[in-house]
Amino acid sequence: MTQDKPTANQTTQLVRLHQTRLLLVKGPDASKFLQGQVTCDLRELSAPVTRIGAQCNPKGRILLSFRALQLDAETIALRIPAPMLDKAKSSLGKYIVFSKAKLHDDSGYSVYGLSGDNAQHAAKTIFTTLPTDNDGWAEKDGNFLIQLAQDRFECWIKPADTTAFEQQLDGLTIDGNVNDWELLNIRAGVADIYPETIELFTPQEINYQLINGINFRKGCYTGQEIVARLHYRGKLKRHMYRFEFSGNQLPTPGAALINATTRNTCGHLVTAAFAANNRIEILASLLDEQLDQVTLETSTEILKQLPLPYAIPTADETTE
């Protein structure tokens, strides 16, 4: 997680996401193997679509989060935080030995973030054709463009093409920074798991059921029984929310949140980024009933809740 301050310029930004890596699952059983390990339905990748997902332990707590894209018939790429690469190899590697598939650390691909009012125009100069919807992708010469929103894209670029890619966008974009990109993720209500938060959250506790990160009808996978029980039988009392507060130092993932009155722990921070005017925005998973009295364990300032682009269901509601 970066502590770069946000840029003031609001034009189209291009940032190289050095903190992101691709882990490839290759082989005839790549899709079958992952289907039995993760929360999203890998069969949906046969269309030009990506899926956010998670690998869980048997207790339904997240070991790994990712965005998946099927590069070809026998290759699925998982875009993950770079600090999670070794953990991902370990947690997936325990089970892949029984499949006709192998894990490959393909560090050759570079991942870029493209965002801003003219992001579509900039993307068209490289890829010609844009995805038709959010989470969709377009490909050109082995490079991939993923639409996160109408004005925001991920670009997965082969090593031989990175220089030309950057040169073609020179003049159409300005240099962004990783903090700005993470701030956009926070405002989109999308979070990853880092080493500090491994096995801390269930998928529902970071709202994966609200962003197509869980398919409740796909069949069995590790931790599925717990995840499904929370959905169909339990009443979810904990979700991920967006907050802001004043500060000049980012709290780390996993930092405790407490009730300002009782001083009891009520949740944990998922991710954080600097915003304008010495403000910090965070995503935090906590008990729904604690929203108006929550603060960081190291502070007395009550966190101000901010909106998310999707609705948080009540305890009596379920989502498909």
C-alpha cells in the first residue's frame, strides 16, 4: 500500500501498477481445478468477461483475492497483489498437484491503470475495440483491456509492448500514482486481501456477494458450505463500508476499529488511501450496528461514513 499523496490534476491518468502481479494457471484442467477452489464461477470466463473472486480456507475465510481472466482455452490469469504471490502459490499449490495444471508466475505482463474523462478515447488508440460492459475485456495482439467502469480500465501489457504502449498514450494521459488508483478502488467498493488480512474476513464481509465475486449456485469449493450457510440461513450482521477521517499517515490493512464509547473492537480496516484536503478514505468491515460510533483503535475521531456505488442489504435480505 502506498503513501503517495493524490495528484491535483483530474485529467486522464495512466499509472503502472507495480504492486500487482499475474499468476497463471495453465493446463487442460486449469478451469476445472480453480472451479473447485474459488467463490466465483469460472465457467463464466468463456465469455469475454472477468470475475473477481476469492479462495477460502475450510472455515470460509479468505486466503486469496483476485480478478480472473481466461487468456486461452488452457490458461487462466489471476491478477493479485504482488505481496500475495508467494501465499497464492502456496495455498493453490496444495491442491493443484492432483490436476493436469500448473502455476506459473508470469511477471512478464505489466499491469496499468487508466482512468479519467478521456480514458475511453485513450484506450481506443491502443485496442480499437472497447469491452461492451463493466468487467468485460478486449484483446489485441495478446494484450488485454478490462473495463472496470466507463472511465476506468486495467491494461495487461506484454513486456515487448510496454514501451510502445506508454509512448502511444504520451500526450493523452498524465502520470498517475498508485494511491489515486487505490482511492478509485475504495470509491468503487472493491478491495483485495493483503498478507495482514489473510483469513480475517469471509467473502461476504468484504461485499464480494455484491460485486459478482460469489456465485451461490456454482457447486462445491473449499469453504463453500460456510459461505452458503451465511447466505441462505444466516443473517449477515457485518459488511464492508466506506469512511473518511483526517490524517497524514495511512493505517495498515487489518488495523482494528473500535466503538468510541465502549472501546470494544467492532471491525477491521481492509484498505486505505489518501484523499484531498488531508483526508484519508478507507474500506472497513464491521458490525452494521456500529456505523455511527466507530473509530480507529489509535484515534478518537469518529469516522464519517461515505456512500458506496451499491446498496448494503439489511440483515433480513439475501442477494443472488
